[in-house]
Amino acid sequence: MKDCFFFIVCSVMSVVVLSTTTRLQTNANAKEKLSIQNVSNNNVPNFHGFNWKLCKALHDVEKNNAVISSISVKLVLLMLYEGALGNTAKQIEDVVGIKGRKQSIRERYSQKLQSLQVNY
């Protein structure tokens, strides 16, 4: 039962956080609107694959309840990737599941990060 619950929580968390985000916007009349923005990305399967692997690895080590922000872990790895060269860069690419030039990866994840920001 715990394994099933853990799987559902990780799956829902990944889908909700990465496929849609909510933004709170204030219009000229100071009324607040809630809008949902879809995040599109050609690298979505790899993005979700990392989340699932991370949740599974955490579950294998920590048998109790745990909360983790997979996007935070991924962003830290991408910051390391910015300065990594050679084999280290390749290993980070393999773990995170990214392909392409650093500039295009930077732009793609920058868009994801901006989509998660809430404007008041």
C-alpha cells in the first residue's frame, strides 16, 4: 500500500508541477485572476523520467515518508552542468536526461523556471 501511495504521489507531483502552473496576476483594477499556463517542451519525457528515478531512489533508501523537490535537485545539477566539461558533463547529461547544446538546454530550463514563478 505504501509503495502504491508513493508512486501516485510522485506521479501526480511530476505531472502537476511540470505540465501546468498557476500564475496569480493583478489587472489594472487590482482584481486578481488565476490563469493556468501550459508548459510545452520537446524534452518532456526525459524531464519526467528524472523525477521518477529520483523518487524511486529516495524510496529505496528512505522507507519512511519523505518530501523532495525534484525540480530543485535538477536545477542544482544543471548549475553544476554549466561549469562541467568532458566526462563530468556527460555523466550529468545521462543522469538528468538532457541532450543538445548547453545554450538550448539553458533556455529550455529557464522557461520552465519562469513558468513556475508567481506574479503578484
